[in-house]
Amino acid sequence: MTIMYAKVVDNKVVAVATIEAKQLDNSGQGQWVETDTDMNAGVNLAGGTPLRYNFAQVGGTYDSQKDAFIGVQPFPSWKLNSTTLAWEAPVAPPGTLGETPPGEVADWNESTQSWEVMTIADFEKKHGITVPTN
């Protein structure tokens, strides 16, 4: 069975890969630790059994005492929630449960310490990216 694993060296996630369990080699520096793409803030979004709080992120950390992956802090003002092990902005996102109107996104502005609601096209232009659509 193919499963996602994170390569952890000195508690830092240095790689995330899809690897057959029989191909894992923990004889070198670090170790491979299973991760789940459906995990976010301690919840399995697919309804499965929770595994290590969050999906592993390169540059993030692995806390072996909590058996949890913690992502990279997105902004200096964001604080780690000690229960969910997810980073949270100092101000809650706009809308019910952080939802924005269709075709719009909320984008954190660190300099004003506030959320800016904008169209997806404006978000893409601002960040130089393309947002995938389903």
C-alpha cells in the first residue's frame, strides 16, 4: 500500500513523499514518519482516524512527544494553538467559520493585522499564483 511519509531530521521535516512501506530506509540520518494529507488541526477531513494533527509540511517540525506535525508559522503575529497545533491569526477570518462568498478569498495582511477579502483573480495577481479550481 502506498502511504505518504515525511523525512524528519532533528525534528525538522525535510521531505514529504509517497513511498511504499517496504522501501523505507531509516538507517541513515533522520527517520521516515507517516503523514496523512487529510489531516488539519487535529481533524481528519475525510472522516478517518486522526493521525499526527496536521499533514507534514517541508520546513515544519515533528514533535515526537506529542506525535504531531506542526506547519511553518505563516506570519510572525500568528500563534500556535496548543490544542489543535495549528497556527492562528490574531484576528478571526471574516464570515461564518472563515467562509467567504463564492469567488472570493480572505487574505491575511500582516502590516495591518487584518484580513482582506478579494476576488480570486486579485489574489492570484497579488501573489503571482494560480488557484486550482474543482
